[in-house]
Amino acid sequence: QVQLVESGGDLVQPGGSLRLSCAASGLMFSIYHMGWYRQAPGKQRELVAIITSGGRTNYEDSVRDRFTISRDNAKNTMYLQMNSLKPEDTAVYYCNADGQAWGNYWGQGTQVTVSS
């Protein structure tokens, strides 16, 4: 059974930092493209950042210079380092694993709140 478990969400002040983690099990992690998505109240879920199985990365424009996505295939874990957080970053952050023909999976989400 595939499981994606996010952690690291918290309440943080504007300008602060957080690191999210996504621990994967039940799949061949190294072959999956991994991504972070977020959904704010009343808005659609949006892509934040992706990292391919080969390690290429891409970011949504508003986070490009502030967030860093990474993965550790030995630990079956993906990370999102978030710096210079803004109130508009407040959302539930979801981990996604896209194995194309091997399946597409979501975690349960972790809440990030940026507020003073």
C-alpha cells in the first residue's frame, strides 16, 4: 500500500522559514516524479514545485526564489525548504507522487499558516 506522509507544517511569522517533509512508502520512490501542491481556502489546488526522478526542478513563479525542493532517494523522502514566507503562502500543502503508468498518489496534507 502506497503512503505519502507530510510533516513540518506550522504557524510561522512573515519572513520566517519552514521545512516540509514527505515520507513515501510502498512504492519505488526513485522512479517517481515528486511534487508539492498547495490549496488555500476557497482556491483551487496549485502546483508549488516539482522534482523529477532525474532531479530536475521547476517552481511556481511566486515561490521560485524563496522555496527549494529536494529529494533523498535513500530515505524515500522529499523536502520543501520554504524561506521568506508570506501570508499568501498560507495553505494546506500536499505531497504528490507521479509514476505515470505506475500510478499517481497524494498525501493527506500539512497546514502552513503564515501570520503575525
